[in-house]
Amino acid sequence: MLRTLRTLRTRIRPGLMSSNTVESLVKDIKLSIKRSSIPVPVGISNRHLHLSREDFKTLFGRDAEPTLLRQLVQPVFFACHEKVLLEGSKGIIENVRLIGPYRPQTQIEISVSDAVVLGLNPPVRDSGALKGSPGVMVKGPAGTVRLSSGVILAKRHIHFNPDEARLFEITDGMEVRVRCGLGGDRELVFEKVLCRVSNKFKLEFHLDIEETNAAMVKNGDVAYIVGI
Amino acid sequence: MLRTLRTLRTRIRPGLMSSNTVESLVKDIKLSIKRSSIPVPVGISNRHLHLSREDFKTLFGRDAEPTLLRQLVQPVFFACHEKVLLEGSKGIIENVRLIGPYRPQTQIEISVSDAVVLGLNPPVRDSGALKGSPGVMVKGPAGTVRLSSGVILAKRHIHFNPDEARLFEITDGMEVRVRCGLGGDRELVFEKVLCRVSNKFKLEFHLDIEETNAAMVKNGDVAYIVGI
């Protein structure tokens, strides 16, 4: 509401409201209504890791390759049978699942509660933005990798393919507000949700387990992009 | 935003905008701005339980009494040294702390993740509203209590003393929207936050750990009541 008031204040000054201003405001409102009328499925990300080819070989052996457990909603990603153990200064977390395919750099996505267990203080980051993030010890059946960086809290984000992005009038890198758990006991509005557009993606709003529990939503429930 | 538009639509019709309508709208906006200018400290509730005198005696012995670990921000509540174990159909949770004083009915407040561990499906409820909630087995050093109900997910709420409530123009039982983590990486707006007013209370916004982690806020950070 305050944000809306600020928008109005900067656009409408008494006696100076031009027809251009009104047109622009009406356009914004129409876009807002259009976006909020299209449901976006929620996808929950449990803690997981992506491995570089080299780190995978160290952890699982030279002759090993990631083995498919199941395809994920995002066509390019798949859950693997392979799991690792994370060891931090304060504790360990077992059975952290590998998500394929290989990545140029190993990346581990955990929750705030997981970070407390491990004794880490990872930043909230978009996938791939690992500079300055903390490392952790990763143990597999064939060996150990001591990462110097790569642990992040995933920034909440929506995946769009280019057609879906056009429908929502969204471009890659935009941030939007998303209403989640509409009508439920824990409805909330997530601010600063990153939009990621690629022909490898499919419409899905990714949150971690603490975020979905805070909103009381499950996999496949729907959320709505709201606000101007 | 859509809510605001709906409000405007119901109050302002072209050619029918009376001065009363404008006055009422201006009053709402002024109230909204006033409320959102006063910070509300955040208090994190980890899983805990309140015990009836009878259940306490069963769990800790006839001659035992709750012993003070520390006073909580709410003057009437205190954390105790005493801890219990919860056992559900799927698993157990150890070291669940007692919050005193005694209550007429035993009440256990857990997170959604805790509920999954225990194999329970508790409802989101205001404190004391336990009808239809699931039970769980509670084990203490002197005995076991098999609860038939009493396990809930606490409905997020703000405590006010009557002076604070007057300042915010809040009455007991109202629901408000609360912006949390302002300017941070995980800013969000919680809907349907219950307002509880009592001279036993002090201004504090209570959330569980998953809710505070979703917003990336810590004990003592501030939140703001927003919206009309």
C-alpha cells in the first residue's frame, strides 16, 4: 500500500496530472491485473547440491557417472541416486541429494536451519553467483572435497520459458512480488522474487522448505504475481 | 495492490465520489501510514510446550515444580529448565522446552517440519484453541502423558498491551498485514497476523523459526504493520 502511494505521489501532483500519466498508470494497473490472473505452480527445493565433473569423480570415483532417480519439473534438471554428507564446524548433514547435470562449479543450496546446523553463514544468492560464499567439507563414498566456496541460500525465483515470459510481460532478471497460500492460514507476499527466463525452463516458482512452510503451501500449489 | 484497487472500486464510483467517501479514505490512509511508522520487535518461538499442572506432575513427579531458566519478553511467560520428548507415529523430537506458568490445558507448539518428523498434521491455531487438534505422546523423566489433542502450529500474532494497542488503533482479535525483513534479501509481507491485546502483554510479533527464516529476521529485528 505504501509502495502504491509512493508511486501515485511521484506520478500524480495536484493540477499536474497529464493524460500521459493517467495512461501510464492505467497500463501499469492492467498489467498488474493480467499477471495476477495467471497461476504459477510452486516447486519446493529441499537442500541439494550441483557438482562439477571433477568434484563428482573425487566423491564417487573415476568410473562413476550420476545416475537418474527422476526428472524434475525443469526439463534440464534431474535428481540423482547419489547423495553426500556435508560437514561444517558445528555439525553434519547426511543424505544431501545430487541434482544433475554437471555444473562448471560445485554449488550447495541449503536452508537457514541447515546453515545453523553446519555453523555456516551463507548469503542469499541467485544460482551460479558464488563469489564470497562459504565453503564446506563434502564427503562421498570414494573421497572428500574441501570446498572453499559454493554454499548459498537460494534466492527465491520463478522459472519462465520465453513464451511464458511474454505472456506475463516479464524479462530475465526482473524482480516481482508473489502472493502465496492465497486464502490459507499462512498467506503471505514474497518480495523481490527473481525472474529467470530461458528456453530450458518451464513456469515454476522455486522456494525452499522453510519458505513454503511459512506460507503453508505444497508442491504444485499455485502462487500469483501481484502489485505494480 | 489488488486489495487497494478493490477498496477504491467499492468506495469510488465515477461521479458518485462524496466528500464523506474521500474523508473516510484519507482517514484509512493516515491510519495506515501511522501504523507503519512504528516498529514492532520480532520474537522467534522455537518449538515448546505449555503444561497443565496435572500433566506436569505426571511427567516430572508429584513433588516437582517448574524451575525458571529465564524470563521471556512477555512478562507472564518464562522458559523452564524442564524439557520433554515428543513421540509421534513417524518419529521423535527430544529436548522440547517447557514454558511456564501452568495452563488449564497442555498445549504443544511445533513447526511444519516438526510435524512431518512426528507424522502429525496439526492445524494453524491461536493459543488455547485446541479443539480438533491432534495429540502426541509426551515423555518426561517421571512418566508419560498420551495427549488426545493439543498439538498446533501457532498462528502468527502480535502481542500488545492496552496502551500500545491504542497507539496503533488496534483492538483484540483484529488481523493485520506485517512487513518483515524490510530492505533485506528475503523481505515479505505476512497476511492475517492476529492482534492480541492484554495488560499482561508487551509489544512483540511472534513467528516460528520457519517463518523468521523465510523472512531472514532474527530476535529483536523489527517489522511494520502495513496496508489499510
